[in-house]
Amino acid sequence: MSLPDLSRPELLRYARHLALPEVGTEGQRRLKAAKVLCVGAGGLGSPVALYLAAAGVGTLGLVDFDVVEATNLQRQILHGTRDVGRSKLDSATDRIADVNPHVYVVRHEVRLDSANALEILAGYDVVVDGTDNFPTRYLVNDACVMLGKPNVYGSIFRWEGQVSVFAKKGGPCYRCLFREPPPPGLVPSCAEGGVLGVLPGIIGSLQAMETIKLLLGAGDTLAGRLLLFDGLEMSWREVALRRNPECPVCGDHPTQTELIDYEVFCGIKPAPGTAGVEQEVTAVPELGAEEVGRRLEGPAPPFLLDVREPWEWAAGSLEPLGARLIPLGELEGRMEEVPRDRAVVVYCRVGDRSRTAALRLIAAGHTEVYNLTGGLQAWAREVDPDLPVA
């Protein structure tokens, strides 16, 4: 492959790289020729994108369809206060251009799914997983295996983080480590459990480091190793990983050779065509924010149940409309506070915890329970733009 030349401004900019024997002029030219896709422009994607841009990776793809919120600013350093309300890709593109105008940013302002993943990932040398949900992690992993692209994985929660390199030739993939996803609602999201703002900086920087090593062909990567970080203890542990020859995706005789519906796989929605008891247990009726607003003004307004945490409630709630706070973790012991003679609309921040709560209410015998589609974020977007949502 013919490598691009470095301009005089680039030679000056990357002088400290050029002095490294493992990089030098040829290595820097490899970085300039490289194409890296970062899935997510949030907590992990911020340090990944900033450091890869600063390092001189020539083409940086970003996948994100979200907008900047005030709650992002504690950890998502791609974005600033003046960016609240903007598209994350608009904010990220401006920030990267300021860090390094020699980097070409490719914007993918879409939700990555089974219909577009292979097409999007195919144009890149390395894929960095900066996502925060299980369906997309499995999707990125499977697409990387099928395309033969290294998957630089990272995850964060509270004070802890993980880093590895999956889908490298001959090495394990994410499915070798986590063959099956956890049940929905078992693992809290960062919005529910919290995350220390500096943690994605640590883990994302390691992802950027692994990406650069892959592009240079330098050093030993984390392929076949899972690095575990505990910020409270300030400790690092390493777990050896092996490719599972029985893995359904990367094994010797793979049984899954195309992308699937990963929300169904992770139990977030019922599989098409399911019926009977299983569907009754897994499916929750949904109501949009505008429809809930209309019903609240009707003759039989529903009971609004907020299953977030008290600190989220304090930042902004539907209490003026009669909402009651019962955090998800307390619901089992406070079922008697939820009326059975009224429709119940359950909500949280984005609709995941409330779906779990609705399932518990249905299992307990409540006959008319709805999940607020998109949670309080949707309410703020469609009904009350002045409502703060933590």
C-alpha cells in the first residue's frame, strides 16, 4: 500500500511521534493512511476521538445520533456547555477540527443496526466500541468478526472499567467472553448507577492506545487479555481469554453467519411471532408522551409512576401532574402504593427501567400498565421543553 507523505506542518506537529523508534516517519504515515471508526461520541468516544485525532489518524469515522445534554458534560469532553442541544456529531466535528485540521471526519448520524452495520464498518481498518448498551456491543462484535476487523472494546460503570481487543485474527471475540447477554434490567446503565467522570478518560485513552498499536503493528495488544480497572482501589487485574472453538460467531463451525435482531437477542423486545404466555410476560404496552398528556387531561387520568432515583427526581419530575416516586429497587416492597383501579403509566429517564417495572406490575396482577416511550427525555422533547432531565 502506498503511504501518504507528511507535509511540513505535519512533520512539526508529530515531531514527538517521529522521535519514537516504534513510530518514526513510516509509522506516522501509516497513521495518516488509517481509517478508524468510533461507535459512540460520548464518554468513551470523547477521549478516543480526541487522542486519535491528535495522533494523526487520517480518517476518523463517528457513529452517533444523539444530541448533547447537560448531564453529558461531566464526562464527555468532546462537548462543552455551549454545545448543549446540538447534535453530538456537529459538536465533535468542530472539536476535532480544532485539535487537528489534518484529520478527515466521516459522520454517520444514524442508529447502528443490523441493516447498516456491515456497510458502515466495512470502510474502516479498526473499530472502537464506545457504546453503553448490550445490543450494540453484540452487534459491533458480530459485524467485526464477519468483516475481519479488530474491535477495540471498552466499558465503564461507576468506578470500574474494562478494556480488550476482540475479533483479531485467531483471537477471541466478545461472544467468547459473554456468550449470552444478562437479563434485561439486571445490569444498571450509567444513568442509573452513575459513573465517575474521569473513568471514561482512563478507559478511552487505553482504547486509543490499543488502536494506535494495531495500526502501527507495534507492541503487544490486549487481544486474548481482558484488563480490569478499579478506580476506588486503584488496582489493575488481567484475565487471560481464549477463543472459544464452540463460539456461535467466531468458532470453528459458526452457527450465526449473519447479523440478527440484537434487541430481541438481549431480551429487550419480544421476537416477532411469539405468542401465548411468553409474549404476555415480555411485552409491555407503550404510550407516547403526547398521548399520555392527552389522557392526563381526560376524565380518567392515569397514575404516573416514576421509578428513577431520588436525585433524578429532585432535578426534575412530573410531580405537579401527580406523579409518585418509587425507585425501581424499592418497587417490590411498595406495590401497595400503586393503585389497581386506575391505568398506570410508568416512566424513567429513557424507558428501560420503567419497562422492567411495568413487567413486575403486570406479574403482580395489575391489568392496565403502560411504559412511557422514551421516558422523561421524550416528555421534555415533545411536551415540556423546560423540564430538566438528569
